[in-house]
Amino acid sequence: MENIIWTKLNCPYCTRAKNMLDEEGIKYEVRLVDEVKWTNDNMLKMAPNELTYPQVFLAEKHVGGCDDLEAYLMLREMGIET
């Protein structure tokens, strides 16, 4: 899957980001960092130096966290590609 969101349990920003993606009709894979299937190290391999959740990748491009996703979607709506 080329759209991925790295999340943690009980993360309100993760929920908000997933809701934004759902509202836009963007399909994505959730990678829940639970230290069983996915670990923080797995996420850091894709987004070095990022320590917060969520971390969003769209079309294999690192968008960033929840606020970054909101800005990205707003620019996309205005026809501005980032």
C-alpha cells in the first residue's frame, strides 16, 4: 500500500488524521505501533527523527503529522501540489 499512517493506541491526533483521510476518500494502511507487529524502530526507518504520532505517508511521500496532513489536504483542495 502506498498510503500509510503510523499510529499509537489512544492517540487523539491519530484518530483526527484517520478521520481526515476518510473524509477525503483516501485509502490507507494503518500501522499500529504496539511493539508486537510494528515497533517505533520500524516507523523511524521510514521517518527518521520523527518522534510524534501519527506519521502519514501518501503516495509513498512523507507528509508528516496531523497538522501537516491538514495543511497538505488544504493545499491540495486549492490545487496546490506540495
